[in-house]
Amino acid sequence: MERSLFAYIWRYSRPEQVVILMLVVLAQVFYFMSLTVPKDVINNGIQGNAFKHHPTIPFLVWELDLSAILPGKVIRFFDGFQVDQLQYLVVMSFIFLAAVIINGLFKKTINTQKGRMGERMLRRLRYELYDRILRFPPAHFRKVKQAELATMIKDEVEPLGGFIGDAYVQPMFLGGQALTAIIFIMLQSWTLGIIVIVLLAAQMVIIPRLRKPVLVLGRLRQISARQLAGRIAETADGVNEIHVHGAANYERADISERLGVIFKIRFDLYQKKFLAKFWNNILSQATPFAIYLVGGYFAITGHMDVGAVVGVLLAYKDLPSPIKELIDWDQQRQDVQIKYEQVIDQFQPEGMMPPDLQAVPEGPPPPLGKELALAGVVVSEDGRVKQLDSVSLVLPTAARCAVIGGASSGKDVLGQVLARQVLPNGGSVKIDGQDFFQIPEYVLGARLAYIGQDTYLFPLSVRDNLLFGLKLRPVVPASYDEAAKLLRDTFWKESERAGNPPLDPNADWVDYELAGATGPADLLPCIVTVLKQVELDEDIYSLGLRGTVDAAARPDLAEKILKARHALHERLKGGAYAGLVEPFDKDHYIRNLSVAENLLFGTAVGKQFDGDNIAADPYVRSVLQATDLDVDLQRMGLSIAETMVELFSGLSPDNPLFEQYSFISADELPNVRLLLQRLGGKGIEAVPEADRTRLMTLPFRYIEARHRLGLIDADMEERILRARRTFAEGLPPSLHDAVEFYDFGRYNSAATLQDNILFGRLVYGQAQAGERIGTLIAEVLAELGLRDSVIDVGLEYNVGVGGKRLPGTQRQKLGIARALIKRPQLVVVNEAVAMFDGRTQDRIRDNILATATEDGRGVVWIANRANQAEPFEQVVVMQGGRIAAQGTPSDLAARGGLYAELMASA
Amino acid sequence: MNLNEEVELLKGVPIFSKVEQSKLKLLAFTSERVNFAAGQEVCHQGDPGDTMYVILGGIADVLIDTDKGQIVVAEMQRNSFFGEIAILCDVPRTATIKAREPLATLKITKDMFYRLVAEFPQMAVEIMRELAHRVEDTNQKLRAATRAA
């Protein structure tokens, strides 16, 4: 990248800068007009100077005055219209108006052009920086903090956008203005002109010097702010460690110290800035001072006439502001130049990947080659400790080979070299004679998979993460309708103007062939196969059951789930499952649902009826009043409050029982106790209105079957059922979207798949009800062939930031599945199964090995336990960064030595 | 059965007999009622366990694995409790408990048990007393058995 911001701007925005410059020059004509027309209006239009001798004057005379070349020669094309004073005034006034409008339009156009150019350049710069991140050598990420990269691209280059528009125009324009004024002054008086120039020169020399420290401080401010961003991100990343080690206050100390330093820098900055401003003001007033003094002296002594001095003063009036702005511009220039340098310095590490290695492939990626040959490979972090020491190895890409060794044997580094995660410091890695490190990334991405010890997942759905490795190129362009196509075309044109690639993220990037499918339709079986290989299918299935499906988007699936509901309820009628599920019946009170759920008899959509909101909802209140239920519910609330006070009073407030079981939080309990004491056994009628609302929330959460306080008898059930009907019948249209009612014949898009199939609630207190019904649901789904569809829904589950919504083992399994679904020619498993239990490790290894053997694909298994190597054809034994032995397991076992030792200790 | 009836039942259980009514109510409220169908196993010998059960109604068989298969060694009825050994000593279940007829139990988790004991030390004393009684009972039986032998 260019070291100089100016060179960078000029290189990429030259034509636009020229256009803007021309617009600015053209605008001056109209600007001049808008200044001269008022003079004519006043002199001729109002005061009538030109009409003193003639009642009318010619207007719009069009003539060519050649008197400069041929004295007296004037070619007149048009004699003009004769206008009287009033007509003249009207016409000139409109001309003035037109000039003002044109002037304004010019300003608008110029500013828009400048803005667009600036934004384009900003976009280009940001893209280029991001592009560089993708080409950083892997080791560089151990040195830079991600938050710092983000602030640099996001915040630090931002001011550049504003400056770029003015980078060339501003100095030319202001310089032109200043030059005109100076020339005018010079024409009036040489002496005064020279004085003005000298004073201006002094200003232009002194002020930037005063501002130098400001710039230095500005740079410090930028770096310290960037580091602060890095530190804050560290706190978020290491928050568990901070809590576990009780280091919160040490962190506070560090941040406070940093903020102190930033404050100091910023305060110094203000001091220096205002000092510079002070001198700037003084110096700019020094010129009029000199004109007054010297010009006055000349006028008094008769060297100059008074008019000329006033003229100089008037001309000078126009001088300080362009000069000041020029100085400001210069200041800004240095500031952004520093910012620019500061940023790009961070984006040119040694050993960046050449751009063509990341080219977008034209068609399907070619195969990897047949044989990897490592010769004398050395890897050393600091040049002293050698993690790999002259490793030479020939490895057919179709080989199934295990690498074993102790903890510091270098086996993991070997795995990283094979995935190009680590660049060797010496030696060579060749694939069929070609340099392994010069193979384009897409070939490697498609043909070689690598799974390390920890997996990073993107905060997307399980599916998006799983298919991440198949997205090497846009395979099928997105289809747009006419209107959208036009929009997209302009969008891409703009992208190209800013040097961004016109790649479409909406296209289908998934290379189905890599996964062994022909298109989106038959991808699911491939996904399920891979999930089974890593034993993740059960987990995704569970996620699917807890997921929701919009019936409008997937009517077919909703229909099938309804079938499952019917089948399940058929089975439930059988004696084996009697009493495990209480089905939803709109004519029955459901004892395993809360009062709120019984009243609503549906799933709350949005916030209106969700949670405690239902108790305060005006419509619900009106229904309760209409059915005379409100006071009874409040009475129930009072009864619950009394029980809670009785049960939980003796407990310490931090007892987890509160959170798990109490209807009233530990903080609230004393208030409620106080309320009950004030009541002194009097009934609900004595409770003030404000407290009644609070009591109202309690019965809504009450589940008779679970809480067993005996508050809901047959009569109460009947009355709540009446309220349920009133609620449903009177529901105003505006609230229709706030609840999806339970209806046996309809799919409920707001509820989970499981709730849709179950259409009821597990009865509390039935031993193993959950497990047994879970198994029954699985059976029903399997019979209807819906298991894969449920998995399909589970694939939509969002894994959260860094995949943290999945447990660690599932994250890792998903990482392995992501590598396997590509059916890579060679997969490098670098102790990737270490976090699973021993049996799972072996099963996953066997699964990977079996499919690889079947398809004749290669596996390099860096074993976390040596005995994992047994089923492999080839075993490489490593020690101290070197290959100690190599051969088939039986050969190695016969030879004894390190192999036998490792096997014995595993 | 509602909470108050459960509390009445718990009062009849020896280890809880001296615990205040309100504490028993808390125990009942925070514990899960679990019903077992006839023939269903409550716990299986050798499995890890972290819950104790109080029988609120019905009869359960206590079975022990022997070389000749499972044999019934005892039966348990209302007010009996079992599983406390798993809670206190972290050992696998020492017997299989199977419902002979529909069985209603109160399931007290290890967590809950310790929390209650910590919160109300007097309950711990009652449990100690009860366990001591049991040891004494066993000793007496042992003495009687050795004398008989």
C-alpha cells in the first residue's frame, strides 16, 4: 500500500478529483454573478442610475468586444431588448434569484460528489485492509489483538473519508482565493503587499510548528484508544478467568491506569491546541495592525491615497479566512496522514499470502495430487527451540497414517504444517513436485481438511457452520426478478468503483458435489450421514424437537408433524402410557399447565401475553372482571403469598431454593411479609389496589399439579374455563397475532416441534415420563420417516458467539463434521478427539477410517493416545521434533523401542 | 394429594417426626412427587444414585441380586424411606426397589437434602438420631444372631 495518503487518494480518485475541481471553477462564475447582480439591482434598478438620461436601456446585448486587438472594433450580434426601470428591476431580481439557485445547486452537487468520492475511498480502504487480514500469515494473529484490528478498520480510518473529498479541491480553491487577494493588495501597494506576505509567511511557518506537538499527541491518543479497545475485548474473552481468580480489581486497576493516561494525553492535547489557536488569532490580527500602522503612515505622509489603503484593507478582509482554512486543512492533512500510516503499518506484516493464492476458482477445484513429500522441514518459533527438526517424510495423500509421540514430540506441529497453519522455517514441502505452499487456497480448502484441538464456530446456524467448508465459490448465481436485478447491477457497479469484488453472498455458494449431493434437495442425507459419523445426530435431533417451524414457510413439514401428533395420541390411548401426558382439551382445565396458560390456552406470540405481562394486560383484566374472576385470583394470590412467607421466611436470601421454587423473590419477600402483617388476617378486600396487581401475578404462575397447594377446585376450574372461552371469543383483532391457540387439528407455528407433536403436557410426578414419552415420540417420528426432517429443523439452531450455545463436545463434533462433509482427499485430525471419552474417541476414529478406506481417501491421524494408531496401515513415531520410527504397526511392534514404550504407556 | 396432606405424611416418617411443621412443608413443596406404576423400578442395585425417596402410599419390594437371581428381602410401605445411604456416602444403590403396586413417593435430591440440613441443623440432629437408632437396631440383631449361632 502507498505510504502517502495523498498518493493513495490520487491513484484511486484522480478522475473524480478532476471533475470536482472543474465543477468548483465553474461554480465561481455563478458565485461571482450572485455577488455582482445585487450591485446592479441597487444602482440601476432601485436608484435608477442608468435611467437618468434614457427612459429605457438595452438589455441582453450580445456583442464581441475586439477593441483589445483591433481598436474600436466591436461586433454586435444582438441589440438587446429595451427595458424601463421597473422591468429592469424585475428582470434583474429574477436573475439574482436564478444565480442564487444555480449557486446552491452547484454547492449541493459539489458536496455530494465530494461525499461520494470520500465514501468510495473509505470503502476501498476498509476493504483493502480487511482483504489484508485474510492474507496475514497465520503466526501474525498471535501478535495482534482482534479488537484492535476491528477498531482500526472501523473507527480509525473513518475521518479519512471526510478528508478525501477535500484533499485536492480545498487547497486549490482556498489557495486561489488567497492568491487573488494578495495580487490585489500588491497592485495597490508594493510595500503593503510585501508586509502582508511576510506576515502570512510567518503565520504559515509558526502555526504548523505549534501544532506539531498536537499531532504527536494525536498519534498517542489513537494508539492508546486502540489498546483500550484491545484490553476491553480481553476482559470479555477472559471473563471466566477474572472471576475464578478474583482478579476483577486488578483489571480495574489496569483500566483505570489506562484511562488516566488517555485523559492526560487528551488534556495535553487540548492545552496545546488552544495555545496554537491563541497564536493563530494573534498572528492573523497582526496583518491589519501592520496595514493600519504602515498604510496610515503612507496616507498621512502622502505616499498613498486613503482610497488605496481602504482598498487594501478590504482586500485583506477576504484573506484571513482562506488562509486560516488552509492552515486548518494542512493540520487535518497531517493528522489523517498520521492516522493512515498508523493503520497501514499494522496491515503489512512479513510473509503475507500473495493474492492469487486466494483467487476465486472458475470451476470445481482440481484434485490435490498424489504424494506429499516433506524434506528437512524445520519449524522453530524463536529460532532456538526446534519444534520440528529436519523432518523428512513421504506421505501418499491416500494413505491412512497415524502419528504418535509424547507431548512435546512435535506431532501436533507436523499436523499444523500439513494444513499450512504453520509455515516451516526451513526445508520444503512438495506435493507431486510442486511447492505445497504455492497451491491455491481453494484447492486445499476443497481437498484437504484439518481439524485441530479446538474448533471455532461462527455465530450462525448449525447448518451454516456445517456447510462452511463447501462455500469456495458462488456455484449457482442468485436469481433476481427484473427490478431486483437492476438494483443489484448498480450495487455491483458501485462495488467495482470502490475496488470491491462483485461477489454475491446471496448466490448459492454450497458446492453440493463436494458433499456427494447433486443439489439442495438431496443434501440432507449427506448431512445426516456425517452427523452420525461424529455421533452428533442425536443432539441435533433434540435441538430440532426444541426448534420451531413456520407453517406458512414449510406447509409440508407442518402437515407431517400433525400426522405425528395424531399417531402419538393414538399410542397414548394404549394402557402402557396411561397417565403420562395430559392432552390439551379446550373443555378441560389442564392441571399441569399454569393458570395463565389455562386462561390463554395457546402459545403467547411476542411480549403481549408472555410471562408476567399477562397479569397486567388490560384485555386480560377486562376478561377477568367480566367473568368475576379477578377478586378470586387476587384472593388466591394472597393465599400463595401467605404460604410463601411461611415456607421461605427462615431461609437466607441467597439460598438457591428461592430462585428455583419461590413465587416471590428473596428481595421482595420482606415487603410481602410486611403487607401480610398489616393485613392482620383480614381478607383481600383490605388489600390496597396497588398491592392487588402484584398479588395478581402469583396465581398466574401457579400449576396445580406441580405446586399442590390445593387452590384450584372443580368450581374454580369451571370458572377459569369460562374465562378461557370469554378470552378467546372477545379477543380484539389487534391482539389476534399475540396468541396462537391450541387446536388439535392445526399446526402451531409458535410452539416447538415437540410441543406440537405432544399437544399436551407431561404429567408431573410420573416416574420417567419424560424419557418414555421421548422414546415414544422418536418411535412415531421414525415410523413416519420424519427423523431427518427434525434434524433438518435442528440444523437451524444458532450456535451463538464462538459456538458457545453448544456444549464443548458438540462444538468439537460439529467441527469434525464440517471437515468430513467435504469428503476431503486427505483429512488431518490433529488430536481433535482428545476431549471425548475414550470409547467415543475410538468410535469416531473407526467411523472416519471406515469411510475413508471405502472411498480410498487419506487420513493423517495425530493420535492423542498412542493406542489409537493400531488400526492404521502406517504409523509415524515422533520424538523431540524428529521422526523416530516409521512402518506398519506390526513391524514397529516387532522392532520394540519407542513404539512399544508408547503403546505400553497408553 | 395436596401439600398439607403430604406434610401430615412426612410427620409420620421417623427422621422427620421431630422437624417443625413449616420446614416439612418447605421440604414437601420443594421436592418432587413421583409416582411409579406397578412393576416399575424406583432404583436399581449398583446404579449410581443421588436421591432419596419417602413412600407416601403403596408398597414396594426390596430386591437383592444373588447368584440365583433377584430375591425379595423386604417390603416397604407408607412412611418408609430409602436411598439415604446413596446421599450420605456416595455409594451405588445397595438394593433394587420395585413398586409392587402403584407407588407414590416424594423424591428428595441430594442437593435439596444437604441444603435443608445446612439451613436447619436441627434436622441433621434428627437424622443422626434416626441413623444411630438403626445402627443400634442392627447391632442388636447382630448380637441376637451371633448368640443364636
